[in-house]
Amino acid sequence: MTASSREYTPAGVVSRVVAALVDAVVVAVTAGGMFLTVAAAEFIWRPKSFSWPKPAPWLSLAVLFVLATVYLAAGWATNGRTIGGSLMGLRVLSAARRPVGWSRATGRAVLCVLFPIGLLWVAVSGSRRSVQDLLMRSLVVHDWHHALDAAARPVAVSPGAGEVGPHRRPPRSVQLGHGFRQ
Amino acid sequence: MTTATDRRAATDILLGAGACALGLVRWSTLPIRTATLIAVRVTRGTTRDRLAAALAARGGLLRRRLRLIAEATLPVVLRPVLEAVLDAVDLTTLVREHLDLNELVSDVDLEAVVVGIDLDAIIHRIDLAALASEVINVVDLPRIVRESSETIASETVQDMRTECARADDAVARLVDRLLRRGPAPNPAPR
């Protein structure tokens, strides 16, 4: 399958896991940066009695949770993609192939952070959807070359069609492209 | 303007006059030569030696005087003659038509010539830094490096995406096989 024919088709488990791992690294690096910033501020404030901060585990988890949720929600709501998604050429859309709003993006982000294992359901699902996608009625597609408006343009992809193009508003039961089950 | 025929006729006349003069000299010196031969045969021993030495001294003196005359007159006479000859002859055409320069050059040991050249001295005389700087400015090396880096990075990302997408398809086929799921209406090409 060529790159052009793969455009707008649902992404599989490998691509999404790699993108998720990149996002996890970004969140971890950001959290580490925040930790160092706090330590530096404490050192500047009390240089003589400085010691490395030792936050409580619940606080660390809470910060990571908030950080990850905000990062994911902001990326999906504004551009449909996070840093990991940009690297892998993936974009999160609603089931109607429109940009997800802030509410759906935030809900999806919370579910992804709380239940990351749900991503593996993509491998089992015939429509390549994770547990979060099924609950939030979203979709992750390949988008290697085009901007958000092009990817989010409602398209009707009939089974057997070799190419994707804008035709008309899709029916309520969204057709996902050839080869993929509902 | 003299033609070639006139010049040839003048040359013949001069040569004829020279031949007559030479013949006249030979005829006029006949008695002297005859007397010399008789003297050489008649005289013996010290008389002949004294006579030979006196004649040799006189001949040497004459030779030296003739040489001085030649050294004084030849440059004055020869230069106009040579200039006249060179004006009349196209040396470039002459060399081009009658000289095989390729054969001449092939006989030259160019390797020995190159070995004798001090390349280090030549290179030291060149401002290599300025030359390299000028080449870089003309070639716009930073732009080439930037474009090639962008191309490499872009190709690397594209390759990674493609490989992951292929892995997605492979996983999907494996799961279909494990779950004994029937083929999709339009399965993705392998």
C-alpha cells in the first residue's frame, strides 16, 4: 500500500503504540523539567539548606496525570495530533471525521491516561479502534501530508474505492475505508 | 616592387660575379703557388723551418686582423640581412608546415619537467583560505548542508511511518487468522 493510498485510513496498533510511547517520553521529560525547576527555585531560595525535593508519591502521580491529560487534550483539541502523532503522521478525529472538540479530547485524554492498556484493543478491533475510541466515538487516521482541514473534511469512502476524496456529508454509519469493519 | 624573377636574376648575377672573381684570384695566385711548391722542395732543414715560421707569423697577423674586421663589420651587415630575410619569410607558416610539433613534444621528458617543478612553493603562493571562502560563497554550502539534512530527516521519518504501517497490516492479518475472522470485504493489499 502506497503512502498516498494509506492517507485517512485508520491507524493500526504498532503506529499508535509508537506514537503513545513518544508522547510518554515527552510527558516524562516535561515532568523532569518541572522537577528540576522546582529544585532550582528551592536552591535559589535556600541555598544553604538545599536538598533535593522528595515529593510524595501521590503528588508525583497527580502531577503526571494532570500533565499528561493537559498535553494530550490540548494536542487533540487544537490540531488533532500530539508530538508523537506528528512524528507518526497520525491524527485524532471524531467518528464523523471532524476535529474533536475540547470536551471529547479531554475525556479521551483522561481515559488514555487512566487506562492506557485500552490502546491494545486496536489490534483486535476490526475497525482499528481502541477502547477509548469506542467510548468517545473517535478515530485515529493516517495523515502524513495534509493539514487538519483536509483530514477532517467529511469524506465518503466506499468499500472498494481505491482513492479517497471529498464527495458529500457521510451517513450516520461512518464508512471507514476499504478493508475495515465497523 | 621587385618580383621573384628579378630577385632570382640579381642573385645569379652576383653568384656569377663571385665565381669570376674567385677564378681570377686562382689565376693570379698561380705563380705564387708554383714558387711556394718549388721552395718547399728545394729548401731543407733550418732554412725551410725559418721560412715556414716567418710565413706562419705573417699569416697569423693577417688572420687576427681579418677577425677584428669581421667582428666589427659582421654585426652591422648581418642584422639588416637577417631582418630582410625574416621579413620575406613567414616563420609561423614555415614552422607549422614543416615542423611536427607533436613529435618534438613527444620527445620531451615531461615527467622530468614536472618533477622539477616545486609544487609546494606554488601552493604556498596561493591564498587557499580566500580561495576556499570564495568557493563556499559561490556554492552556498550551508544551504546544501541544510537541504540535505532536511531531506535525510524527512526520508527517515517517512521510512519509519511506512514500516510501522506495514507492521499494522501484519498484526491485523495475524489477529484475523487467530480469531478465524473471515476476510474483509476489501482486504488491504499485502
